[in-house]
Amino acid sequence: MRTGHQNGTRVDRIDDRIDNRLDTRRADGVPMRPLACARCAAEVLVRKSSWQQTSVQWNARATAACAERNAADGTEAAFEGCRSLRDTIREAALHGRIEVVDPAGPGPDHRA
């Protein structure tokens, strides 16, 4: 794997294919945004593509700060995600603090 920079953004090349998972820019112009958990203030990057799809990028600082992740350490069960952060993201989307890129389809109160 070769690592380089393209347009100021880190890119990794694997067999001449660009791995853009670390690129927070998107073709539709909606980048990932920082958002702090209302419970523990762990700050992650978030992008809400639709009401059903959310992308979250954790870093080492957020991982260490997450109260639910810390509570799960040492248990047999795998960490399934932070309910507090999920609620924070939902509230931020509902109140317009983060954009829902494609709000079409079932909204936030839809129960499948």
C-alpha cells in the first residue's frame, strides 16, 4: 500500500485503486461533521446520509472518552455501539445541527 496526498486529502493506494475511507469530503458536497456526545463529550465525525444510514468515524480520543465503551471493557459481549451517541446524532439531525443528505423515505419516527 502506498500513502500519499491528493488535493490536500490523505489517500491510500492499493493496486492503484484509491482507498478514500479517510477522505471526509463527498461528491455531493456534504462532508462528515464533528459532533460531541451529549453524555460524555466524546467527539466523532458524523455524516447522516439518510434517516436509515449514518457514518461515524471514531478517533483514539473519542474511543477513550466514550462512557458506554469504557463500561463495556472487560465484558464478554462485543461493543455494539454507543446508545448515547446514537441519541445525540438523532437529536442533532432532528434540530438541524447536522444535515440529513437524503431525507426522502421513512423519517425519524418510522418504525419498521
